[in-house]
Amino acid sequence: MMESRWAYLVHLMVWALPLILLQLIALVRHYKERTGAVLRAVLPPAFLVGGYLSVADHLAISTGIWNFGAGKHLGVYVGAVPLEEVLFFVLTSVLVSLGLALFTALLGRKEARAP
């Protein structure tokens, strides 16, 4: 399967989803009833950045700067960009956004403890 057209998608999901799940668990534990508000504040910018990076990738692929090997992705495209690449940009942006929310929570916790 790792040499098939599913390779990119499988690697992406195995890499990103466990980390996102851990981040969400930590976020819920810290923010409790405010979790929904935090996610509404954090996720839209992540999707916006993922979309921006996908557009940049589309332009690079369209002008021949780079391409993707045949047979290593599903063959579903958003513009010139393979679906897996769009998911990579979105999931990476979500990881960064959730990480920043957790880092902010950690800083707030340390400030609350300081004398």
C-alpha cells in the first residue's frame, strides 16, 4: 500500500491525526467550557492559511516549478494541486494553530502562578 496511490494520504493521516487528537484533548482539558470559542477563533485562520498555501502551490505547479510523481497520490485535484497536498497544508496549519492556542494557555498558566 505504501507504494500505491494511497501512499501520500496514508502517511499524511498517520502523521497528522494523532497529533491533532492529542492537541484537542489538551485543549479541552485546559479550556473546558471555552473550548468551542477557542476553536472558533483558531480554526478559521488555519483554513485560510491552508487555502493560501494551496493557491501558491497551484501557481508553482501550473508554471512547472515542481510536480508530483504519478501514482503516488489518488489523482483527485483541486486546481492543479493533488487533494493530499491541500490536506497537508490545511492539517499543518491546524497543527500550528492548535499548538499556538496551547502555548498561549501554558503562558497564561505560568503567569497565574507567578508571585
